[in-house]
Amino acid sequence: MEIIIQPDATAATRLAAQLISAAIRNKPDLVLGLATGRTMEGVYTLLAAMHKKEGLDFSRVTTFNLDEYIGLPADSPYSYHYYMHTRLFSRVNINLANTHIPDGTAPDIDEECRRYERQIKSCGGIDLQLLGLGQAGHIGFNEPLSALLSRTRAKALTPLTLEQNRPLFKGAPMPTRAITVGIGTILESRRCLMLVTGRDKAVVLAKALEGPITSMISASALQLHPHCTVIVDEEAAANLQEREYYRWIFSTEPEWEPYR
Ligand code: GLP
């Protein structure tokens, strides 16, 4: 695991966008796993700007989103379909046929989950998986007690997650379940890139990166991944015991090509 500490959220977000853009330039038919949430909003704004100003080309990129609320149609302003279309897909030259998000309105949710897994496989697997971190320690919606080898499936959202995401629903009824790509599925991605910013995440981030690997904090499973980079700002890094070591190793032996 590589941990890159940036001075603030703006710098951390910029670095995440730069690394994604470098990955697309390096492999124009990249299979990119996408995350949602407030942390990712700035990343998508920057990627859209890179498309507009620098011609970052999404025409051959394939995407798979991590999750979607069960019961929300794609045109609901609270769905992750809507989030992705407004923040990224409508602002770059991606082929919509190559974008994938679980269907939270599928009549048979279990079959939808199996179909999603098959689709990821048929595209050759995820090259680069972008991840955020929920207050409950989740990646995707892999809530506490998610099996570390889990596959795409439906999960009940914990009270903490409901509390964290409720403000985004602005008073509208919030679904209590979601489809999420599993932790086992995430661990099969060839590379993972987690972006975490803000003081609110400091305690859970330290548990995920420096605590034991446990199904109670699904992000801790990333310690098993052979190519995982975590970009954090100073606020989110505040509770990390080994901050100075992470700075030293990044300056000595960076894993990402642009830094070598
Ligand atoms: C949701 C998503 C997660 C995301 C998390 C963080 O729960 N399912 O994939 O990482 O939000 O959200 P935020 O960036 O708003 O803190």
C-alpha cells in the first residue's frame, strides 16, 4: 500500500484526477471503476475540465460504478445514475454504452448482481478502481460485517451510513438498501486508488490503514491489495501514527509512474 499525504483537499483531489488521467492516457481502453459521494465530486469536475481543455479522451474508456440505491430509478436526482450523468458522463466524450451502474430497480436484484459480476468479467476486469471511504469504514456500500471475499450483492445500509448520506436527499425519502460491488470483487481490480479528505474521516481512516484487517471496517481489506494507493489530505491523515514513514516511503520509492 502507498499512502500519499497532500496539504489539503484541493491538492489531494487534483492528484487523484491527475493519476486517473495518466492511467487513461497510458491505456486508452482503460476499465475504470468509479465511486460516488461528496469526495468524488471534485475529481469528476477536474476530469471533465481535462477533457475540455487538454482533450483527455474517454471514447474508449469503460466504467463500472461501485453501487446504487435499491428502488431509485435512474432519473431520480438522488440516484448514482443521475450523479454520474450530471457530473461526468454528460461532460466528456464517453460512449454511454460502455458505462455500467447496477440497476436498483431490477425486478430480480440477486440476478442483477450476478449479471453485473459477469459484465465486469466480460470486460476483462477492472484496471483501476477509484474508492472513497464512508464513516462506517465502508468501500462501496460494504457495510460492517461484509465478508472480505464478498461479491456484488444487496446490503442493508447501517444507521451511520443513513445519517451520513441523508443530507444529500434533502428531505426526500432515502432508500435503506443498496446494490454494491463486493470486497472480493474490488480486491480483484488490478489497481486501487482511494481518496479520503477531511477531519471527519481521520478516525476511521486510521482504523482502515493501521488497524487489523476486519470485516467491521471493509476498507481495511485494501491492506491485502498488491497495488493500492491512498491519497489523503492532512486533516484525514491526522490520526495516522506512521505519517512520517508514509512521507518518506513516497519520496523514496513512489509506485505511480509519474513520480518515478
Ligand atoms: C457513499 C458511497 C461510497 C463513498 C461514501 C463516501 O456511501 N457508497 O462509495 O465512498 O459515500 O462519501 P463522501 O465522499 O460523501 O464522504
